[in-house]
Amino acid sequence: MVDASALPDAIELAIVGAGPHALTLVAHLLQKRQALRGRCLVFDPSGSWMRQWHHQFAAFEIPHLRSPAVHHPDPDSFALRRFAESRPAELFPPYDLPGTQLFHDFCQSVIQRWQLQDCVYPAQVLRVEPLRPRFRLELHSGETIVARRVVITGGGGKPQWPAWVSQIATPYPSDRLQHSHQIDLRKMNLRGETILIVGGGLTSGHLALGAIARGANVILMARRCLYEKLFDADPGWLGPKYLKHFWDEPTWATRFQMIQQARNGGSMTPAIMTQLRRAHHDGKLTFYEQCQVTEAAWLGDGWQITCARSLSANAQAVEHYHPTIHPTIHECIHSQCIERLEHLERLERLDQIWLATGTRLDMTQDLLLSQLLEQSSIEVVNGLPVLDEHLRWQPRELAGELFIMGGLAALQVGPTARNLSGARMASERIVPAITKPTLAMTFR
């Protein structure tokens, strides 16, 4: 962490966020140009690398990553495999998925090897103001710093709350209805409680297993049939197999649809589905698929829920899915829907509702980017910006080079933009624009 009293007046490169994308970018930059050491600064409220990433994995008690060992922040694709040679038991099948602790330790080794311990400044960036041809960053402390270039690494988006939440008429305890980002399993004793988890993605699976391990009975409700996929998107999206067609597509709205179809909403890994089926068989988990909550009321000692069928969700997803890349949609485990859960014979109430309903990426809702939009318009497609091939904000009236990576760069990078593999692909686009003078934008 950088000494908070040692903020310079100006810096060559400012990076907003200290997650895996930022770490990947800095490591790739230093590999190409060692002279940038000491000339770039990373800003994050935590003051440390990957704090939110590590917290999330620990809070959900996730045993290993979904991405294979070749996907990580270091420029050397095989660095993690070599790091794990003495810890082979922490590479999980299939495809050597790194254990959570292994990945944490490896990232710490990357930070040390590239001497990045003192690269993160403990501050939140509140505003990025164009100053031709630079930028002035305003920090939450009131301090400011001028940067020649800025990279906004983005996050996972804003938590997505279902519409019915805002329509709840009865007051309720805040800890009885939470979004997944608020949940920390390590702090919970759930013995005897009944918990409704809304969502059909991997997060809901981890939360369900964590709640069951703490003595809860779980109802897992998804708006469509649960289905299995090893990865968020087909591995063909990591190379030219699918990306060539994607990059050749000139219409941004069509690219957006290709991204949505490739990810196809939330999915479970086969390993997690196996554990969920076992819990279902043991009577600790009930599946309610193709159901959506329409109304919720707090009755003083528990929740009363009304839900409705949604039989067409999977059919529509498959109908519009690219025929060569759609995942296998499994038969619903349990297709019965309910009108009121408390009428089930084995349930008198729902003690808690957890929302594993994901996040929404929308630059118009982002604090920094929405301010920049007011000063320099840019084409936005369903919340995603249209950037140039190096992930730069295109209008030159912005008066400086500003890059965006992470999920918001998906229109250029592809469906895996928010993943570790996307961090590498984004870095491969941004690094040349920073290190090669012939690719730098010029401003009058």
C-alpha cells in the first residue's frame, strides 16, 4: 500500500480499482516496459490488491475457481501451474481448477515478483475530470492528482434487485432479505431456519450448500430450469473459433445479443449440481424451477411468498441461442410451482430470503463514467460503451487517453470480458497503446 501522505501531484498512469483486472494489466505493462515502474498508481479504497475478490470467495466458502489454471494475472500462462507443482492436491478436476487458497497465494507471489506491494493508494476516486490533454482525479479525501492516462478497470456491476422487492408493503428486518453481496456465511448460525434462495447461477449454489452446512433447510427457486456448464461461456470464446465471427460483426446491438447468448444467464458446474442433488435427496433442499416471485410480505415472524410459473424462459433461451454454442439444457429437477410457500406441509414460514440475482453492467449508472458521459458523449449499447480496438474512449474531445476494461469492455473483448481470461485479452489490447508511441492518440 502506498503511504497516504505521499500522493504525488502527477502520474503517468492512474488505474481505478485493484482487482484481478488491474493486477493483470500492471503485470503485463511492466513485462513490456519496466520504465513504467513508479510511474503508475492504482487507486482502491481498501489500499490492497484484490481485497474484494478474496473476501467474496471467503464469504461464500468457494473451494476453487471456475477458470482453469492457465487463467491468472501473470503474463506467463504457465506460471500458476509451476507455482502449484508442490501443491498438486489444490488443482481440482477437470482442467486443473485452482483452489481458492492456492490462487490467493499465487497472486501474492505475482505482486511480490513484480514488486507491486507499494502500488495501491488507499482512496476512492470520485471524479475523473478531463484536462486537455490529461485528467484530474478527485479522491474521496478531497485530494487531487493529475494523470496522463487513466484506466478504469470496473467491477462486477451493480447488484440487481428484482422489482417485487421495492413493492413490499410491510416493514421487515434488513437482515431477513439480503442480496448475495451482503452475505458472509462465516458469520452465520442458521440451524433450524428455512431460507429461500432466488437465482439459478453458481452463486446460488454456493450459498445453498453453505446454508445447508449450517443447519438450514433451503428452497432454491429459479425462473427457468437449472442447467450445468463447466464455464461461464464456451471455451471457444477464448480464441478465434467464436471470436472471429464476433469481431467481424459490425452491428453493436448484434454483438450485445451474442454476448447474452454466450453467457446465457446463470449456470451451475456439474460438481455443484451433484452436491445440490445429494442435498435434495437427503431432504435438506427443495428445488422450485421455472418459478418467479411476484409478491412478498413480512408477517412479523417470517416471509409469505407468492410466485408464478415461467414455462417459456428456457424455450426462448434455446430458440435464440447460437446453434453451435448453446449449452445442454437439462430436464427440470423439480417443475412443481407453488402459490404460497407457507402452505407446504413441512414449512410454516420462510425465515430469510437471499437474492442471488446477479449484477447489471451499465456505464450510465457508474459514478465515474456517467460524469464523463456528460462531458463527452459516446455510443452506449444496452449499458456497454463502444470503445476503439485498444479499449479507449473514442471521442477525442475527451482530451486524453481513457481506457475501460472488465465487463464493460465486452463489446470489444467478447463474452468473457469480466473473467480472468478477459483480463488478459483486455491487457493485450491496452498495453500496446500505452507502450508504443505510434499507437498513442494525439490531441490538438
